[in-house]
Amino acid sequence: MVCSLMLTAVTAPSATLADTIDDQIEQQDQKINNLKGQQADAQAQIDSLSSEIATVSGKVSELEAKQAELGKEAEKLQQTIADLKLRIAQREEVIQNQARDVQVNGDNMNLLDAVLEADSLSDAIGRVQAVSTIVKANNELIEKQKQDKEAVEKNIQENERKVQEVAATQQQLENEKNSLAEKQASVNVLKADLAAQQATAEGDKAKLQKKKEEAEAEKARILAAQQAAAKKAAEEQARIE
């Protein structure tokens, strides 16, 4: 009876301690599983952000290619503008030469003077045709000058518009890409923090398991000692009897 009481007295606290440690280990398991779930969510966010960054990077690459294409178009446009300017300058020279020829040759008469000073009808018709031809040629040159100048201005403005539009879109995408990268970095930090918490929780669990093993070993040692003592006591009792 005494041995039974001693055994009960030792095993009861040991059982209570084991139950407490088991509860704590279960709590740590729940905490670890929760942290693993949060890490999985964080990884899903990271993967999603990586996909978005890849998409934006693709758009940026497309714009860079378009920018390169616009650069080539700009080079061609510059050549076109140079050709137009050359034609404008040549026409200016022709117009000035014609004006000088008219003044030098005394042909700066108007249509009425040409008719009145003609020696004959055929001479009058010739003079009218000559004056009309000069006037028409000058008007055509002036009109072409106007059209070419407008074309130069239009080409310059169109090229600048395209370049500015691409640059603005590219900047917008770069900002979006940087924003996504910042979010991804934040989620990576969160994931690393969760992993650290998980490592700590697993370490705490390992300590609890070790503590449980030590308690169980101590319990076994005490039980063995008690059983040995009980056996010895029984033997002594049998010898007395």
C-alpha cells in the first residue's frame, strides 16, 4: 500500500507536467501551421507581383523598340527636312534672280503697260503671255514655298509629338514597374520575417519536446527507483515473516 501511494504521488505531477507540455507543443504546432499559411500567401503575392513586373517590363521593352524606331524615323525626317529646306533656299534664289532680271531688263511693267506699248497685236499678245508666265511662275514658286515650309513645320511637330508621347508612356510604365518592385520587396521582407518567426516557433517546440523527453526520462527513473525500493521492501517483509 505504501509503495502504491508513493507511486501515485510521483506519477500524478509527472502526468500533469506532460499534459501541460503537450498542450504547449500543440499550441506551437498551430502557430507554425499558421505561419506557414501566411508564408504561402506571401509567396502567392510575390509570384503575382513578379508576373505583373514581367508584363510591365515587356511593355517597357516594346516602347524602347518603338523609341528606337522613332529615332530612325527622326533621322529620315531630318533628311526630308534638309531636302525641303534646300528646295526652299533654291526657290528663294530663283525668285530673287527673277526679280532682279525684271528690274535689270526693265520688264517690271504691268499688264496694261505691256499692251499699250506693244507695236502690234502679236507683240501685245507675246508681251501679255510673257508677263503672265512670269507672274504665274512666281506665284507657283511662292505657293510651293508655302507648302514646303508648312510641311517642314508639320513634320517637326508630328515627330516631337510622337517622341513626347512615347517618353511619357515609358516614364509611366517605369514608375509602375518601380512601384511593383517596392511592393515585392516589402512582401519579401514580410515572408522573411514570417520564416524567422516560424524558425523561432520550431525552436521553442524543440525545446518543449526536449523538456518533455527529460520529464519522461525522469519519470521513468523515479518509477524504476520506486519499483526497486518496493521490491526490496517486499523482500525484507517476506524475510521478517
